[in-house]
Amino acid sequence: MLDRLLTDLRMATMDPAMPGPYGALEGGAIGFRAGRIAYVGPRAAAPAAKETIALAGRWATPALIDCHTHLVFGGNRANEFEMRQKGATYEEIAKAGGGIVSTVTATREASLEDLVESGITRALMLKRSGVATIEIKSGYGLSVGDEEKMLIAAGEIGRATGMRVRRTLLGLHALPPEYKTDRAGYVRLVCEEMIPAATLRGLADAVDAFCEGIGFTAEETRAVFAAAKKAGLRVKLHAEQLSNLNGAALAAEFGALSADHLEFIDEAGVAAMARAGTVAVLLPGAFYALKETKKPPVDLFRKHGVDMAVATDLNPGTSPVLSAPLMMNMAATLFGLTPEETLAGMTRNAARALALDGECGMIKEGMAADIAVWNIDHPAELSYWIAHGGPEALFIAGKEQ
């Protein structure tokens, strides 16, 4: 017997094995058992259930997945927003002591409790917009203890909100002030102490780095990826956001789950990602906030069959975004994705970018019962409306939130 049966609905399964756009099924039912999807199909063939909920023709989709955030941090950088509005560039702000390093200071000063409390507020806003699964990166501690504090906070946020959280160690995010004249020493710290310590305590699911002219070189990134591989952790990469350092190809060489941003990637980098099965994570919030003009090469990703995910990049400096549907709209409007591609980008492909493609991201038997129910007439409305208010109902592991 099913625990719960949702009936009288239309569903965008996002299952590529289903025919037609969105893998859509009308007039169907979804059954839950023990937190998993146990039935997808016609209402008439559904097993008996302890509870039945009729949804009056609403659309069900997989609950949304935000596969790239920097949700845990201290303070904010509204002052830098003002500086940018007065003409300062991202690079100028960073060189003047702002940018990531200013958030490092605030995050180091914040207690674990402070980080959890502020993070819960932001996570719940994303949850109200339809997000059930979220990736949270570290990267604002830049010491072994402070990076661990951030990762612990991320886990506590998941427990407090009921959201599924994947934690990514982003030690190679910026050079901390105490290592200003010793880049090599900081890279060694990340490789020899930070990654092993986080791995030993089970605090990280993956390792990320910021490979960029104002970040770290490809050689420094390679060293960190080698340390991650030795520790048994998958990798991801901030790549080709402001220039092309061939970071995406490096990420692909290490079988990266994703390469993210990618405005300046070339076709060779795209082809390398395709061969490795690395997901392209597009971040229109940062593109918008930084007033960038060079767009990621969506047509090349299509040509080479690279799956595209879409995420908020929620962070205090360059993407203070708290709405997943807003990113779907921006991915369509600014980058030219179709509505179906944007929904796949925040469900099925986002799951792949987190190594969760066997767990969530589709309405399919055996998957986690993570379902969003929307009062819309067609799935395209999720990227048509600018910052859609969110679903009428959200289920995570079969439990209504």
C-alpha cells in the first residue's frame, strides 16, 4: 500500500525516457512509499493508498535543485553594490580589499550559531521558491577551522530546514590576508591540511576552486584537484567566468561533476566537457549583477551534447539571488535557453551536477519523492513569469513541507 497518492494532476516528469516535451503526463497520479516515488502512471491503475490528495489539475514537477550556492557567509556586501553602481569593476573592488576577502573577515568573526541562523533564513527563501535540494559551498573561511565551521553550518541548515544539502569545500576561493605573500604555502595548506581534515570528518561531498585571473592558476587548481582525487572526492570548478584559462578542460580531465559560469569557454573546452560528461552550470544571476556582456556559448553546449544546469550562485557579492524561478527566467531571457531546458537545468541536470542523478531531479519510480505542485497552465510559465512566487505545495522525501 502507498503512503500517499497525488491524483488529478498533470506532471512534467523531466524523464527523457518519457515521450514528448517535459516528459509530460496528463491525468496521472504519483504514489509515495517510504519517502520514494513508488508509482507514476494513470490514476485507474494506481495501488491503494493510506492518503489520497486530489490536486485539481495542477502541474507537478520534480522539486527544484539549486546546484551552486555560497549560502553560508557573514555580513553582506551592499556597499560594494553601491561601488559598482558608481563605476567600480569587480576586479577593482577585489584589488581594493573588497570582494571575497571582505566576506572572509565577516565570516571568520561570525559564530557557528550566527552562520546557521542567517543561512536558515536564506535557505527557507529558496525553499519557498520550490527548492528541495541545495549545494552549499565553503570558501569564506580560508583556514582549516573556518572552512570546517562553514561546512558544519551547511549541514545544520539542512537539518533545520528539511532540505537535502550537498557540501562543497571551496578552499581555493581567494588568497587569505595571512598568505598574501605566500601563494604556494596557501595552496599547500588546502591540499595537505584542509582537504584531508574535511574528508576525515565527513564534511565535504566535493571540492571546488576558483580558476581565474583574480583567483588561482590552472597549475594551482590542478594541485588541489589531485589532492581531492587522493581523498576520494569529486571536483567542480568555477571556470572561464572572466577570461579563458582553459579551466573547463582541466576540470574535464579530472572527471569533474561540473564546470560553472563558462562565459569565456571555447569550443575545445566544451568538447572536453562533453567527453567527460561534465555538466555546464549556468549562473545568470552573476552575469546580470556584474553587467556582463559575453554570454556562455549555449549553442556550443547543444552542439556537443553538454547538459546545462541552472543555479542561483547565491552569494553576498555578485549574485544576491533568493529565487530559483527568477534564474529560470534569466536563463531563458538572457542566455536563450528554452523553457524546457531551464526546467531540466534546475531538476534533472542539476541533480547530475551534484552526483544525485540516481536520487532526485525526475518524477520516476525509485527516485526520492521530491515534488513541487504549481498553479500554472503549462510548465513554460515557470520561466515565463519573472520570479514566480513558488509552488502551492512542496514534498521532500514524501513529506509535505
